[in-house]
Amino acid sequence: MKTTQILIAGFGGQGILFAGKFLAYKGLTEDLQVSWLPSYGPEMRGGTANCNVILSDTPVGSPIITTPDVLVAMNLPSLQKYVDTVAPGGQIYVDSALIEEKVTRTDVDVFYIPATQMAKSQGIATLANMIIMGHLLENNPELSFEGTEEVVKKLVPPKKAALVELNIKALTLGKEYK
């Protein structure tokens, strides 16, 4: 594997940091070197939030990402801010239920997933982030979908154990989305 730099961005309350933590833990279970750097505005829910995740087979020198290989944009301001920073040949994941704008770059792969709409229709409205994570896992050969349930069980606190199955459901929906 090479080093993969992933930037996840959106509003606070969309599970941006949880999605990043999920990818970081997933990388750890696959014996990768990992960096997880969350960033959010003081207003939290509704404010800006982003998370840098670096997965590598060699030690990570810096947690700062300036040219992500993968961008996950959960809102329009995030897409507009970061779309031009993605490395040529990279990937952009767009929550198309919230973002109507299309990416005009032709040197990246773009995945439009109506994650928020899918989550609402399945009764898991707060898990659009995990739907996109499932799709990201499916489209990145460096990572596997195998073992996701164990990762989710480690991340979801015991008092919210009911969310484990719902997160697995969301990941599976994203994996199977075409």
C-alpha cells in the first residue's frame, strides 16, 4: 500500500469526526500506520468540521494534509473549499442529497452518493456519514470491508450499543450502492 491521505469535511453534527475515527481504527486493524487529526469550529453542531486521516505502510511524518488523495464532502461549502486540493488521480465522494453542484474536474474519480436521503429512508437519518464510509471502503483496494463490525463495536460506546447494528446497516448500504 502507498500512503493514502483522506480529508472528510462537512458541518458539525454530520459525524465527520466519527467517520475519520472509523477509518483510522480500520487502518489500525489492517496493521497500517495511522494519523487522525480532527478540526472543528467552536460552535460544534452546525459549525464547520473536518478530519484528516492518513493511512500508510510506513510511519506518518505529519498529520497535516494539503493535497488529499480522497475527499469526502458532506456539504457544499466543503466541496467548494477542497475540490481543487485533491491530488490528480484522487477520489471525491459527494453527498449528492445535500450537494447539487457537480465536480468539473476530469482528473479525479467522483462518486455521488445520496447518503442523507438513503439514511433518512432507512430510518437511520444520522448515519449518512457511514453510508459514505461503506462506499469508500468498497472503492479503495487498500482497505477491505472485512472486519468493519469489530471496528464499529470498538468505537460505539456501550451505552449506545443499539447503534452498532445500525452503523453496520449504513456501511452495508454504502458498500452496495451503485
